[in-house]
Amino acid sequence: MSGHGAPELAVDARGLRIAVIAGSWHEEVMGGLITGAHETIMAAGADHTLFRVAGAFELPLAAQAALTDGGFDATVCLGVIVRGGTPHFEYISSAVTDGLTRVQLDTGKPVGFGVLTTDDDEQALDRAGLPGSRESKGVEAAEAALQLAVTARRIREEGPTMQLVPGAAR
């Protein structure tokens, strides 16, 4: 199981606005991912809005719009790409990953990566956070985005005045 050893990333995210952007393919899996992200964001005290796009390929532009024009503090991007018998899987997976990475770096704001890239539907269901699933990538993506948003805000606030003490944890 890939989630083995995952860190606990729960944070107090009150005051943050989060855009949850979700593809429309594989509705059962997407329902689990969206629910996991929603519950995680609510538990952290942040506000969020759900936006639906056609598929995973559309996630980077929607994330960019949310973080630049929409004024959101972070996005949680959710999608499902299931391997087929053509190279389409590799092209879309690579484009989405590269695109979301670029959005995060260009905007300086977190993008939670909850895009499942699986060999089959069963693997997607196993990661969707549904009853009987072994993992919830919606939860993990939301936790990562929230934790990074809080950490980045703290880094920016403390900036160059922060004193580093060897061996001291903050």
C-alpha cells in the first residue's frame, strides 16, 4: 500500500480559502475523493468551493484561474486517469502532473495533487476513500495543500527575520 508511513498533516487552516477542482470522469471514484477532501478541509476550519471540470487534462488551467484570478489560497485537484491500451494514459498523466507543478510554482500557492493514475478501475476504487477502500487520496491531497498553505504563510511572515537555532524544531 503506497499510503504506508504517511505523515499526519492536520493543521489549523482557519481563514484560508480553498478551491477543490474535480474532474467528471469515474463519478463513483470522484465522489469518494471529493468527500474526503471536503471533510478534511472542514475539519481544518478552512472555507472551500467545489468546481467541476471535464477531466484531468483541464485541472491545470482551472487551478491557475482559482489561484490567480479567483483569489484562493490553495487548490485541491482531483481526477482519475485509468490506463488503457494506447499511449493516451502517459500523455495525459504527464501533462496533468507537469501542468499542476507549473501552476504551483508560477503562482507560489499550493496545489494538492489528488489525481489517481491507475492500471484499472479497481485500483482507483481502492484509493478513493469509499467504504472498503484502503486509502483516501482526496484526504491526502487536501491535507498536503492545507499544510503547505499554512507553512508557506508562516515562512513568508517570518521571512528573513527568522532566527535559526541548530537542533531546534519549530
